[in-house]
Amino acid sequence: MMNTLDLVTHGPVIPVIVIDRLEDAVPLAEALVAGGVRVLEVTLRTPVALEAIRAMCAVPGAIVGAGTIRSAADARAAKAAGAVFGVSPGYTAEVGAACREMGLPLLPGVATASEVMAAQADGLNFLKFFPATAAGGIPMLKALAGPFPDVVFCPTGGITPATAPDFLGLPNVKVCGGSWLTPADAVKAGDWARITQLAKEAGALRR
């Protein structure tokens, strides 16, 4: 089973992807991989999300996970669709236990010190800081570094290409999540070349 921390070795940004049309799934994944972005988080926010994950898993080079996991049932469905990791907006012991039982590596969301402690109690030390900008942004991440020197984060939520380098410059940030790599208008228009270019630019944001 993959360690979620392995995901950071593939680039500084994990795209947060919303798929509304199943036919967009494969060309979108191909466009991101062509731009050097291999780790893809497909959110479980649309009726076609699970089928999209299944289709994108067949794209060479793609490492496909499921986002917006909110329950044990979500985790089971994601695993059955072929997801190799899961991302949750928050953390519950139920979700953590389900992911452990089925061998689905989990990147759980936290926004407070108490939530960090709850995730750590279940053995999780690589956490998604969400919603990053609304929950305190860089000052909050700096504050969490003191009591939690053994925890590293993937801030997600409200991050832009302009602010990503500042987040990535923090010692306790290994990667960040962003939706700007897959703009809704580009996906709707099938402008895959634009998405490939955005993926290439994201690769240059590394510290």
C-alpha cells in the first residue's frame, strides 16, 4: 500500500478535479499527465465521479485518488472504482478505520489543532489543511509547526498560482492542492492544450 507522503514526490501541486461529463475524464487526465502532473484528485461531488475515476485509472502515468470522502461508504466506493488514495475534507475515526481496513491510503482534512491531534491518534501525520486560506492560511500553518513538528501538510482551498509558492516555502508544507489547473471553462471547451500548459507551469512552483 502506498504511503500518502509518496504523492509529494510527483510534483508540488495536486489538482482538485470536478468532473461533470464522463467524456471529459480521460482527455483531462491525459492533458494533466502530458504536463507533468500525475497525481489526480477526483472529487466525489458529481454523479459521474466514480466512473470518471475508473476511466482515468487506465491513463498511463496517472495516479488517481478520490476526494471529498465523507463516509466509510464513500471510501469503499472509491476503492472499488480503482482509486489508489483518498482525500477527505475533514476527519472522523469511522473514515480512518474504513480506509485502514481496505488498504486505502488517506490524506485527511484538518483545520484546527484538535483535528490534527485526532488524526495523529490514528497514525496519520501527513494531513490536508482545509480550507487553507479561510482557516488561517500561512500564519496558521506556521503556528501549527510549533506543537506539531512531526506533521506535514497539503494546504488546499483558495490557493492560487500567485500564492502557492509562499505556501510551498513553508517547512511543514510538502505539496498543495489547487483547482486552478482544471478551469471549468477550459474543461467545458475541451481546451486540453491549456490544461497541459497550466500543468507545466504548476511544476515550476516547487520551492
